[in-house]
Amino acid sequence: MIAKMVNSQTLTTDTLFATAGQVSALPVGMTTISNMLRYPDGKLLLGGYNYDFNCNCDRNTMMRVDACGVIDSSFGLNGTVHHTFEYTNSGHSYVLQPDGKIVVAGLQSIGNGSSQMLPSISRYNYDGSVDTTFGTMGTNKITTVTGFSLFYSLFLLPDGKFFCSGQQGYGNHLIMRFDTIGQVDNTFGTQGMIIHPTPPNMSLLNGFVSAIRSDGKIVSARSGFFDQLLVLDCYDTLGVEDSTFGVNGYVIDQNFLVGGYTPKIVLQSDDKVIVAKQNSAESSITIARYNTDGSIDTSYGVDGYIHIATPSLPGRLLMLSKFSDDSILIGYEETGAPSIFKKFDVDGILDENFSLNGGTSFLFGNGDRVKIAMIADNGEMVFGGSGAAMSFGRFFLGSPEPHITQDFLTLSSGVTIPGTTFQWFYNGTAIDGATENEYTVSEDGEYMVEVSNIIGCVFSDVFVVNNTGIELVNVQDGISIYPNPTTGDVFLTNPHQSIQTIRVFGINGKLIFETRNTASNQRVPMSDFSEGVYVVEVTTSNGVLRKRVVRN
């Protein structure tokens, strides 16, 4: 991942990924995506929860594919896991451990009553089976809290412990810490938990989401159900509110109406906070940026805010993701329309040139909508979608699929994605050293190029050449290239017209020598060339001649 994203770009479907760039799991009911995670070997995991119509309950749900988009049949059942420890489980946040185990936090319940829904943390093995060494037979449901409570965010700390952030009842902020095997860390707060009450003059806060800063402090965003205002908190992993953030560790933004919906949050590389939220009452989506002390960053957008009108209700915000240069991508839907995407630069200015396959909308082939995006520095963008199923799709900056074209003796793969590798073949045999985007042929036959992207997905194209070593354009007789074979220099004579350009290519297609002259007799200095076969290309006013020359 070496090429940096640029502010303006057109991304195209990566046809090397899965089938035509997309892969979906079998229908599992209405699914909500919480996280997309990438393993060190490039495998991708979607985690969330799905509503099971048969039991009127939710289940933890995961789907895994390999780096090339092939469903990982070694994971769960045909690449998916649908599991609950009790009547219902909703996985709201997933993390990967270094050993590949999957930890999920959310809620667990014995029924559908709100007072029965309690925070939980659970763990699954690499193959998707329950890790019975974690908590109690794989899970830990917190029964020491009251009312409707759950975890929205989960963080793996450097010491291997787990930090969870969520809500207790309708308004209080619940944070807890667990040890490496899922037991409550009683050294944290009171019996392993800290509850921060609703800020003064606010009522019924919900939708708590969090992000961890580079200094280890955690910023959370939540919304007022009736007040419809955005509330931000900042605290450390000991649960202590950051007194330098807002007033006593929290900020209430009177200018950010969120309509009671769960916000979305990302942190810039400098730890500034970007929050996005829909407000159906106003048919709009609002984005705001805050400084590390909680104050609004008035240099962003217009006085710190971006407002996107969504005239077709509900204008539902689907996702918020960040590029490496701190520009952002948001996705939202309007009634009856595909997912719509907008990219804003680091100053909050709309990037008019950003597109996906030339447009600003996208919908998975099975009708799933994009709920999350993972953006890499090399131009790769992986979408995760949900609806009736779970789906992956991938886009790249540039054309991913090879289509060989010929320009005289030069074959081009047509692929320009950063990090791509190439191997050319002649009549089924790999050509030594032919590992560039282009290759100059020296003889007729079948040529193939194999293109591998940065994660190892391979695609190929075949092209038959039948015009090497002959005149491609009418050139008058009389041009002589001698001696051939040669043990030294080669001489060219043309008594009828001047020679404009002479070029010599190696068998691997690389240009070795080029000269431009108007003389009718010229010398090509091949004495220093290694032994082998070369292609000499002569351009005159009447056309081009190419001949194979052997250097002994």
C-alpha cells in the first residue's frame, strides 16, 4: 500500500474480486452491519446482527471471504455464522485479536422486553465456533445494570484487555473494562463499570458511538431523543472525563440537530472529530468537525458544518468513512434510489470529480445497500452491504482487468493500478524478465499477460500476434540491415529516403537504444550488447520496418 489517494478520482469495479466485483452470502433475514475487519492475510470479515423472522429475535452474524472475494468455506457454515447464546444477541461492535479470534460486544437477552436486554461481550474462534474459554462458555452478559442497556463500541487495549462503551437505560453513559478472558475487570471503576449520568437539561440520550484517539482517550457521540441535539464526551481508558474537553468532559452542540438517530463518527489523523447524522425532520444530513478540545472547527465546511439536503425522505445516512488524507466519504439513501455517495476534502469541500464507475450511486446486485467502507492508501475501497443478505464489493483506482492492445510491436495490458504485478507468456511459456505493463514482441505467436493485484488476485488476457518482422506500413525497398547475425555493430543504408528514427528493443520488450537522424546511412552500436535476439525498428517518411537481429 504505497500509492497515496488523491483528492479527485474515479474508482472502477475490481473485476478480479469475486464475481464481477461482488460476493454475497445466502439470504439470512434483515441484517445490520456493524464492522468490516481485515485479517493479516487479506481475508475480510463482516460482522453485525440479523433479524430472524422465525423467532422474532436477533442473532450475531458474520461472513468471511478470502482476499480475492471467494467465500471462506472453512468459516462457520459456508462462510457465515448466525449464532445466539440466548433468545437474542445483537453484535454492535467487532474486533479481531492478533490470534484471529473474534470478539463482539452488544446486547444479549432472554426475551424481547427492554428490561431484559443487557450488555454482553462474547468471543468466537478463528473458524467461527464459540470460544468456550471466554467469559462463561463464550459469553459474559452483565446483569448488574438495570433497564435497557447495551454496548455500542468495543476496543482492544494494548495489554489485551477489552474496553466497552454504551448506554445504561435511556440516557446514562456506561463504560466497562474486561480482562483477556472476558471477565469483568473489577479494578476499573465500581465493580468494573462507570456510569456517567445524562448531562444537565438533557433527556433520553441514545445511540452512543465511540472512537479512540491516538493518545488513548475515547470520544463518544450520542443523540438526544427529544432534545435532538448532539452530545460529545471525552474520557480516558480509566473512565475519567477529560476536563479539557468542552465543559467537564462533554459538549452539547445546540446547532447540530440529529433527530434522535444514532450518529456516525470518525477521527482524523490529528484526532479532530468528524460526526455525521441524518435529520429526517429537516430532510437533511449534517456533518460537523470538532477540535480536540470539543469546540467546533469553523474552518471546516461553512462555519464548521456541511449540510446535505435529501428532499426524498427519509434521507437515511448509511455510512461515514475516512481516506488517508483525512477527506471523507459518506453514503446515504433516498426513497426508491440506490445508495448515493459524496466525497469531501479535508476542508469540507465537495469533490465534484469523485465517482464510482462514472457516477455517484451504487447498489449491490442483490439489492443490498452499502453500510460500511474500508479505504486503503493504494486506491482500494471495499464496501460492505446488507439487507436481505450480506455483501462485499471492491473498487480500485484505475482499470483492474487486462485487455491487451497492440501498437506496432508493443503490447499493453491496459492495467494501471498501483502495486499490480505482471508476467507475460509466449506460447504458454513465461518470458524471462517480461514483468512490466507493456511488452515489445519479436516474433509471431500467442502472447498472454497475467495480472496480479496487491492481494494476489490473478486475471489474464490472450492476444495473437502475426505481423512481426515484416513491414507494417509500405516502405520502399532498398533498406539494408547488416550484418545479421552480428558480432558487433549493425549498419543501415537507405539510398531512396532519409531514416528518421532507429530504435532497438530487447527480447523482454525494453527499449535499449534510440537515435533520431536524417542521414540515409547510419550505424547502430551493438558491440556492447549482450548475446541474444533484438528487434531493430526503422522509421522513415514512408512507414516503419522491423527486423529481428541476432547478436552473437
